Amino acid sequence: PNVTWSGDFVDIIGNADSWAVLSWVGGLGVIAVTLLYFVQWIPVPEGDDSWVGKKVGKVPLMWPAEVIKAGCHQMGSLFEVVWILIFAKSIAKLSEELGMPDYLGCALKGTDPAIVPAITFVLAWLCSLGTGTSWG
């Protein structure tokens, strides 16, 4: 099938599941980082007594166990991102239940296309101020 910018591609992006995308990208990213650290070999640092260092004379930049330990240590910073996504989803659901899309659609009906960006900016500012985010 042909994917075009005007139809199919916009539908694919619009119907994407952001949670699934973030999960897959995060998991594949961890695997890629682990592999990249493991395939980069450096001379044996002083004090390293691993059998690989003794036999080969080089060791990986980081062992997979070290990558996992560092990743677990950094997991705390991801909790902030998760909370931001949860609150953003809550605000979007609340706005939808209050009928904001219909209201904004009626507010912009029949306006000159040249001033739509300015109106969108002002309406986004009002929505942001009203929900207490960004500028509020």
C-alpha cells in the first residue's frame, strides 16, 4: 500500500498509541545502549582482575551488569516524566469531557484563515491559564 503525507500517514500518526511507542523505544534503547557499551573495548584499567582482561588484554567499556545497575540508578528521574504524562492525559480527558473541542470549534468557525494562528495562540494561552499549566 502507498502511504501518503495527506491521508494514510496522518492517520497512522494520529492513531498511534503513545504508551506503546514509549515502551518499545525505551526497551530497545536500553538494549542498544547495553550492546554499544559492551562492544567498545578499552585497555584493562589498573586494578581490574577479570579473566577477560587477563586473557584478552582488553575489557568492555561497561559490562552488561554495570549498564543495568546504572539504568536502575537513573530510573528515579523517569518517574517525573511518567507523572507529567499522567497529568497531561488527565487534563486532556478533562478538557474533552467539558466539551472544549466543540467550544473551540464553534469559536473559530467562520474566521479568516490568516488570523487563525494568532487566535490559536490566544486560545491556548487561555486554556493553559484556566487549567493551571505552563503559564498558569
